[in-house]
Amino acid sequence: MSPPVYLVDDDEAVRDGLSLLLRTVGLKVYSFATPHDFLASVGTLEPGCLILDIRMPQLSGLKLQETLDDQQVNWPTIVISGHGDIQACRRAFRNGAIDFLSKPVDEQELIDAIQRGHAELEVYKREASEADEARSVLAQLSERETQVLEMVVKGLTTREIADVLLLSPRTVDSHRAAIGAKAGTRSTAELTRLWLDSGRVSRTTDRAAKPTNTR
């Protein structure tokens, strides 16, 4: 079964027409009359492809797109409009829209855009799963092991890590071995991928700092 499609448009006729069209090609469609209705439900919804009308009272489709981005709801989005607004089109694409379609919407263009959105959604879901897995692994590390891993990812050698953390190289090697056992790999490349998948952002190491010498 394809991922769902969420249609947000204040025009009831448009909602009914597009919902009927998409259901006839086997898509699961949920429609919302206002952006606020959608925002009230989004936390309980399965990830899907969004179709947003650009001009709606109280909250525009573009503002909804930005609000969802702030909430890290990065689902593929198609923006539709009855107005040929080039600036709005550019803004929609800057916000990550996969297509901008003019009303009346061409049926095949919409279906093609949704198919592209579903393909992107598979990538999104895979990356989200990898991120969850990476965070689960890193959650097993002690605070000191996390510090060591961060420095490994930055390319520091065992001796350099030992100097920064005021540890012996042997102690650093012990931490690296423990990290490898928990992560299932001692490969620096694989550990770096794990760190990046988790969404971690390496902070600049202050080599002049004198951290507490806890082991």
C-alpha cells in the first residue's frame, strides 16, 4: 500500500475533486479544510505526501510548510495555487517543495508529483530508521566514551585524544575498544557514519581546555 496523501485546501470543491481523483488511482487520501486542522493531527499521522494550497485564510500553505519544517516534519510537499505567483513559487521550492502546480491542476502532473514524493518518502523513512538505530547505539556509550568517539570522528589520533582528555594512550585505547564492542565495528569510517546518522554535530575541540580528569 502506498503512503498516504494529505490534502490541505480551504476550497471544499477542490478537496472533493482531488480526493476523488486520487482515490480512483488507488491512493489513500485524507483532506483538511484548514492548516490548523492538519497541525492539530500531524503528530498522530503516518508520514505521507502533502498537497498544500498556497492561499488559505489565517495561515497560508507556505507558512504551513515553514511551520512543519520547524517541527521537523520533512515530508514531500506539493504546493498548488490558483495564482501564478512566481515569488511564492520560488519560496515554496526554497522551503523544499518537490513541485508547484497551478489550478486547475493537471491530473497526470499531480499523480507524477505524488509518485516522486513517495519515492522521496522511502528515502526519508530509511534515513529516519538509520538515525534511530544510530542514536540507540550511541545511547549505550558512557560520557567519556562519547567524548572519545567525537574526537575519533574529528580525526584525532589516540595520542592527541589522550593529551586533550588528560588520559594515558592505553586508557584511550580501552575506551575505543569499548566503543567498538558496543557499535559492532572499530572502523573509523563506520563510526563516523554512525555519528553522522545520529544527527550529532561535532563541536570544535578546544585543545587548550583542561577537562576534568574522570575516567
